[in-house]
Amino acid sequence: MKYEVLASQGVVDEWRVEAVDYASEGECYLTIFSGPDAKQRAEEYAAVMNAAAVDHDVDVYIKTLKAIDPGASDDSYARLRDR
């Protein structure tokens, strides 16, 4: 899976990080960054996620996702560990 940074169409200072998981059921992942330094934050996020994908280090994925959504339960990430 490769995470790509794209400018949002028609929205100023908004950047999208998109990925498609072709190894499973073609699930799509989208993260939107807006505001100050949005492009830089999107690029950093994509770099971390791409590095984790290369290393197949699920714990890096989970740590990154929890940083984005600290309210998520551990159960919501159980499927990632089962791969």
C-alpha cells in the first residue's frame, strides 16, 4: 500500500493523503490536513505510513493512527494485527 499526498480540489490550504489496500478488499484510506503547514503535515504522515508499510510494522501504523484519533479503542485496531 502506498500513501500519496494530493492537493484537495477547490479548497485552499487543504491536503489529502490517500491509499488503497489492494492486498485486501480494495479498502480506501483518506486523511485530510488543513490549515497552517497542512502540506508539510500531510507529507510527514505519508512518509511515516509508507515507511511502516515497507517494514510491515503494524505497531507503527497503530501508534500513528492512535496519535490522530486518541479516543479510538484498541479493538478498532485488532484487525490490523491479525494480518
